[in-house]
Amino acid sequence: MISTPVTSGISRRLTAGARAAGITAFDVAAAITRRDQVLLIQHDAGPGFISTWTLPTAAVQAGASLLDTLAQLTCGLAGDISHDR
């Protein structure tokens, strides 16, 4: 997998382009990897249904940047991620 860092300039261009296209609500997702592992979040679907797994995701609040939201998301997850056992 090739990763490309998202800079504040790229983030601003993505947001401006989306707004120009009429998109007003944004979510961000983080692909957090360690060696050959990827962090996924389990969503309980309730009794009788199969749970789903997704990348960590958060809604971007009005006035917040994509990068600020990613930073808050990953910092919030830090307390939930256990170290190697």
C-alpha cells in the first residue's frame, strides 16, 4: 500500500472543490496501520444481524478542518487501542 500524507493545502483544495460542487457535509476516515495490521471499528447490528467493520470515521463539524477532525478522531481512539500483548 502506498500512503500519501494529506497536507493542509490538499485538505483545503479538497474541501473547496467539494463545496463548489454543492457538497456541504463531510466525513473523514483514517486508515491506521501497524506493520501488516489495519485498525477497524466494529459496529454492533443488534440481535440476529451480522456486525459490520469500518475504518474509524468522524463527521467534520462546521468550522473544523479535515485535518483537525482526523487529529481528534485518532486522539480519541488512542485510549481504546491496546498495545501488543
